[in-house]
Amino acid sequence: MSGEMLQIRDISEMPLVSREAPAPVQGAPAAALVSLGCAKNTVDSEIMLAALVRAGYRLVADAREARVAIVNTCGFIEDAKRESVDAILDLARLKEEGPLESLVVAGCLAERYRGELAQSLPEVDLFLGTREYDRIAELLAEAPGGAPPAREAFSDTLMDYSRRLPRLLSEPGPSAYLKVAEGCSRPCTFCVIPRFRGRFRSRPAEHITEEAEALAAAGVREVNLLAQEITSYGTDLGGDLSLAGLLERLNEVEGLRWIRILYNYPRGVTGELLDAIRDLPKVVEYIDMPLQHIATSVLTAMRRGIDEAGTRALIERMRRRVPGCALRTTMLVGFPGESEEDFNALLNFTAEVRFTRLGAFAFSPEDGSIAARLPDPVPREIARERLARLLALQEGIQADANEALIGGRTEVLVEGMTAEGLLRGRTRHQAPEVDGEVFLHETDAAPGDFIDCEIMDTDGVDLVARGV
């Protein structure tokens, strides 16, 4: 809304976490938001939604009904960048044809390519970096005549988490994400996230705890803790606070039942952390730890700070210290210099370890990354063929693991209902969005309930169960 400042509501009138926006004032301009990419983007989008509501906007789901449309973009890999650009172009066409007046591009792509995008997409009225989400309404009002304001493309300052940053939850279920840190200081050669998310910076523990309490008060029963690499939590704050110490605080939050930790860095998985996962009743036995590879030569070129022997010892230690834990990982194939021998080592390692879940990607040379300049690139067709072989192997491992669950019992968090009228939920060993679901037959329960179930069958990555 170029040049138009709306009535800003007193932030004290808004709870820290809301499920529904307050009734808008009559004639309030409509805003629509499209959120792409990872769960961290979801949290950022929820901060923007709350900021827009606070400024007097009315939220709509359909951009064709909006005067302002926002795309929260992802800029991590090529496919994600392409999806973001396509979404921007779709909204730009709406701006030409319909009531849409202002188009905002936010997030990682805007931070990373702000200058280039401003030249190639004149239809965009505002580019919003990764540190300005809470200021979206203010910056929209400042945008002069449709042109993006002159702003630096990168600012290494954390969005001010020392004050209240209300969120408007975008999903109705009993699970929510909770960001505990921003940025990354690891030197991985394939990644450019530190260039546009900045160095690693932890949120104060008291603010994380306050937000967890607010989420629980809003009906959330499971929180999924997020950071680019969460095991560094607290290392930049001074004192002796660690991720394990934060988990101890969150374990005391009344109303929460499950606490899940996402994106652990291998070298940061300490004995103290493993003991917290094992001993704290609300922390689920689930370790998401992207390993990227097993061949020492590839890990060295990636600058992962660990070799094959260290990786094997870590997995053995995790399984010994946290019996029955689910281990999820991510692998990167086709990295420059990866030989057929290296890839076969990865296949053999995957077959031997039998990860609970495994995701994989083919290497994409990211602009500005060290890996993009490394010699001996793996041809794209070979990288894709290797990716298909790895995923096929894991598909078989996953099928065997699911078959072994049939007849057993497990606790399920009920999340909602399918279009066919079946209740759906997840077990402690299934993270939201990435690990499949449980479909419940002959079960009387409501979203947010925890019920004991018997596993009856499998359906791909999903499970079929009934209450007992």
C-alpha cells in the first residue's frame, strides 16, 4: 500500500500466539501470503501475518481477492528458486489483470538476489529481507510509488527477538514450529545460507520458553524446535546454557506433550544432549541429523568436520545412549570429486545403518559457494542416476521397517481428518510433513488427542492403525 499508513494496533492487545485474526475494521485492505520452502519460512510467514493484522489488514487465502500479495521465497537449491520465481510471476500477472495493487517478495531469494530481482521484476513493489519480517506493514507504507525502497541487500543483524514478536499460526492442528536460532556459522562448502541468513545467533531462552507457553495455551501439543543447525544453541550467548539446558526448560512447559529437535549438526551432538533426549519425558526419541555423505574424501571436501570413522562412532554412540531412537538423515550425492567408489561406500553405509528416514538431493552448484568452484564436477545425469539408486535402496529399507511395525502398538497424536473421513495423525517417530502419517480406522478421537493404537497395515511411507 504505497504511501498509505494504516492504523497500528497496540501490540499489547495481541497475544504472542494466535490461531485466528481479530475481526478487521470495515474497509480494511486485503492481503494474501504465499509461503514456500522450509519450516523456518513458515515461522517467518506467521510473524508477517501477525504484523499485517496488527497494521489493520484483512487476510485472505486467494490472492485474486487481495490488494497486497506477499511471496515468502526459498533460495536454497535451484528447484526451490525456480518455484519461487514462478510464484512471483503468477502474482505479477494478477497485478496486471485484477485488483492486486502491491506485490512483495520476501525471504531468502529476496535477500540473496535483491539487486538482480529488482532489475528483472519491476512489477515487485517491495523486497523484504530475512531480517525485516516484523516491519512488513511499515515498509509497505514507505514504498515510494511502487518502487522498492533503497536498502542494503545484506544486514548482519538479527530480527529483534528481544521484544515480543506475535505469530498468527497458519495451520490449525496441534503441532507447531518454534525457531530457537537464526543463521549459521558452519563452513560447509556446498551451502550459501550464511551469506543471506547471517552468522549463527541464538534467541534468549526466556523468550523461547515464553513462546512455547503461548503455543501450549493456544492448543499446541507438539513443538518442533528449529534452527539452521540446532546443536550450536547457546554457544554464542555466554554462560553455560546449551541445547540440553533449553530442553530442560521446555520440558516444564505445561500443556506440551512432545518436543522434537530438528537439524542437528553431527559434531554438535554431545553426550549431554543425548542424555536429555533419553531422560526428558517430553522430548521424543528422534534425531534429525543431516550427514551428507560417508566417504571421508567427500566429507573433507564438504568441510563437514567429521570423517567416516567419526560418523560411525557417533551413530553407535547415539543408538547405545538413546535406545530405540529414530534416526533421520539427509545425503548429498554427485558432489564434485565423488567417485563411483565413494558413492558405493554411501550405498553400503545406508544399507548397513538402515536409517529410520533418509532424504537425498543431487548436488546443485550454488552461486557464491566454494563447492561451485571445485574441480571434477559429476555430470548431472550421473548424479541423478546415483540419487535414484540411493532413494530406491532407502525405499526398500523403509518398507521393511514399516512391515515390522504391523501388529505392534504405538502412541499417535491425532492431527485432523482426511477428505475420505479418516482421522490422521503421527507417531513420536514421524516429524511433520516429511515422515508420513498414520491413518486411523474405527477410532473416536479429536485433533490434539493422544491415543494408543495398533498398527494394522502400511501404505507406502504411511501407516494404517486403529485405536485400542
